Amino acid sequence: MVRCGAFNFKKSLTDSTNSEILIIVMNDTNKYKFDTFVNLTPHDVTVVSGGKIKKYLRDGTVARVTETATLAFSIDDCDINDVVFGDVIGLPAPVKGVWFIVSAMVKEAVKKSGSGRNDCVSPGNLIQDGKGEVIGCKGFAR
């Protein structure tokens, strides 16, 4: 088991003594030969692509954008706030071979941060049921 930031991923086999052996294969460019997704949204993400359905379970850590709300006024007992969005929280440091599934809002905040990160994707080409509820996506947007 490898622990990277707030998530775990495993590529392993067992040997003749039934002990777990971690396998990480690297190529000449020092990148993993496998890519993996870590879902940092509060929901499981279902992708329908290439005739296959894949489900990425939520990791338990949620990447979010902070916000500061200031009451502007109230109408009919309902507050109207001025909201300013801030920093991204809950996003681990980059890890080679790992793509982070985040909300579109987090992905855009990362882009605007100037960090140069390009390892965040969000569900793209959403699939809706007959009631208009999102039930999956056709891929990811970067």
C-alpha cells in the first residue's frame, strides 16, 4: 500500500509466502507506466466511455475552494451575500501518474492560481436521466 497525501492506491501481487509485494513499474522518462485517478469529489463518479462503464469511488478527502460571504442585505427574510472565492483546500501535492478528479470549480481555481498544475480533471460531457439528474459523464475535462 502506498500513501500519497490524503489517498491510498495499490498495485500489488502476492509472492509464494502470500506476502504482499508492491509493484511500481517506471519507464525511462521516470513516469509510471500506469495512470490512476483519485476521486476528490464528495460523490462517486461514473464514466461511460468506449462501451465501458467505470465507477471512481470517492476517496473520502474532498478538494474544495474556500469562500468568504459578507451579508449585503435581506429580502423577505432571505439573506443576500456577497461571496468571494479563495484558495483550494484538500488537494494533495502532485504525484506522477495520478490524476485528481475534482469539481469544475476546483479545477478552474487551480488553473487561475498560477501553480502550473495540470493534474486536475472534472467530469465532462454529463449524462442525465429523463428527470434531468446527472447520472454519469462521458469523460473528463481538463
